[in-house]
Amino acid sequence: DTGVSQNPRHKITKRGQNVTFRCDPISEHNRLYWYRQTLGQGPEFLTYFQNEAQLEKSRLLSDRFSAERPKGSFSTLEIQRTEQGDSAMYLCASSSNLNTEAFFGQGTRLTVV
Amino acid sequence: GIQVEQSPPDLILQEGANSTLRCNFSDSVNNLQWFHQNPWGQLINLFYIPSGTKQNGRLSATTVATERYSLLYISSSQTTDSGVYFCAAEFNTNAGKSTFGDGTTLTVKP
């Protein structure tokens, strides 16, 4: 197993464009999490899935953000009509179940110009 | 509200020195993890330690859940230990998601 994989590693986009990120969790991990990290801060929770069900969304996740995990395997995070304030590192993590160790991917660094 | 506080925010050491990083959390936790964030941004797992003490080489960690704190010890520090260290707590009242502290930035000088 190669761990949690995220693509792309870097994304530069113009304000107003849509972007989509992909996360492939560790195989057989039921739980998948998305976090966002801005400079000088710790990661902030965005949303998480138990298999294909999205169980919780943070208030940080505006209507422009949507996440899916259609078959309970990989997940996508889409940001519509990007704004400069969306510039951040987007981190994905997975764990085998509740109350177990979470493992993070390398992250996708988004820059909105 | 629920909080995770890390101290100190910054720490500068000479190579070979020992250090202790602290993480205070405001409520009962289901789990607690320590991470080291590498220069490329990836969070590297150090310890999964909701309670008790664990050791891995020059690093060890202790969580005293009843007193709501965790400590990360780094002995004989090396320049490669430099970076940001985060603790992340999953609270009983917020199961399923972790709350991170703002990190301790460690600089080890040769």
C-alpha cells in the first residue's frame, strides 16, 4: 500500500474558475477526511465520509464546495467559482474506522490568482 | 468551545539538545495524534496516543487524559528534526473529526 495519494500536488487557477481535487485513501480504509490548512495555522476540518456517506460538513465549507465519495473508495473535492481566499493547502486523510489512527496524503496546494 | 493549545509556538535548539513540546486540550478525547509536517507540507505520523506513554527511537510521547494534556519529547535533537509539530485531538463530543493545535515550530541548529 502506498498510503494516501492526492492529485494534483499543486494547482494555480484564476479567480472564478472551478477546480477539482482527488484523494485516494489507503485501501480498505472506511473513513476519509478533508482538511484545509492556511499559512501558519493547523489544519481545519472540512468534511468526512464513512464509506460513501458524507457524515459531516464544517461551516467552513460554503455552498461553492462539494465533496463526493461515490463508491466508498476515492474522493473528490470541488470548488466552484474560486476566490483568492480559497488559496490554501487541501489535505486528505483516511482511517480504518472511528477512533483509529488517521494517515494524511501529501496535500494539494491551491493558489488562486 | 473545544480547543487544542500547543506550546511553545517556537523553539530553537542546538543540535544534541533535548526538548519537550506540550499539547493541552479542553475536553475528553477519543484519540490524540502527534504529527511532524515536512517542508513539502505532508503530515508524518509520529504517535497515536489517546493515553499512556509510547517511545519510538529518540521520540517519546505521554498523554495524561484525566489532566487533558500530552507531551512530546525529543532527545538528542538533530537538524532533520526541524519543522512544525502538530497535535490533533478527536473529542468525545465531536467524534469523527480532529481538532489541530497551531503547532510548534522547531528549529535545530548545527
